[in-house]
Amino acid sequence: MEGLLTVQRAAELLVDHPQTLYKARRLPHVRTLGGSVRLDPNALATWLRGRGGANDAKQRTERRGRRVQDATGGTVKIEHAKIDPRTLRVFTGVYVFSGLFKFTVTENNGKLYVQYPPFGEQALELLAESDSRFFTTSQPFVIEFQREADGSIKKAKARNGPEDLEGEKISDTR
């Protein structure tokens, strides 16, 4: 079951209510032996694209001000890590993961973006989960940058759906 998302985590990433996912028709899922529902991030992304969900998730994020409903129907603010925009440049660069996949991380107007051709032509905004871990809302992608003793970034770990990838920064893009 490694690499699968709980319904709660998927709902947080999609900025939606978990019940919306439970009620969704033809949502690809797996049931654990204990009866819990788990979602494959790649299958979820494909399902969302088929119903225009990536754009819907982005619009809900903007409209709700990064808020989600909790299990009781109340609204809870998702706390993204607050990072000084001047420090984001340390993350920018070209990274190669598993010797095959090339990701470009850029900074624009105090926001971090990732460009990876399979995600599409447009760069996706990376949202901070901590001071070194970022995620996207439209793809099941998480990247964690690894700081060196001098504060520089030379390596990163990424999770793209069920895949765990080790990466190296091969150039800066400042």
C-alpha cells in the first residue's frame, strides 16, 4: 500500500472535502484488508484530468483561500509554511532524478515552480509544506530539497505518484 494516498490526504491536496471523493463515481481506489480506502496518485490524476479536475482544484484553492472542510463540515485553513521569497532562489536549478528525469525548478514573484514535460508545458506552482518540502495540487508530486552544511542545495528527493526518486542538482537557474 506504499505510495497510495488516504482519502483525507488526497482531499487536502485537491482542496476538497473527503466526502466528495468518497461519493465520486468511478474513482479508482483500493480497499485495504481493514476496509480503508486508498487512492493511487497516478490513477487519481488521470481521473481528475478526465473530468477537468486539475483546473477545478486550482480554482477551489484560489476561491477558498486555501481552506478545506473538516469531517464535521467546518472550515479549516491549510497552513503552508511561510518562506521568505528571497530564500527560494537556493532551490532553483535543473535536477536529474534516477539518472533519467529532468525537472527544472524556477522562482518567479516570490513563488517556486517546477517544469517537467510529462506534467504539461506550463510550470506548476510548488507550495511549501515546510522550509524544504514542497508539493503541487494538480499532480501527485512532492519534492524535498536536502540542504548541505553551507546551506546550498545539491540533492533532492521526489515522489511522483507511487515513485520515489533520488535527484541531483546539475545546474543553477538564477
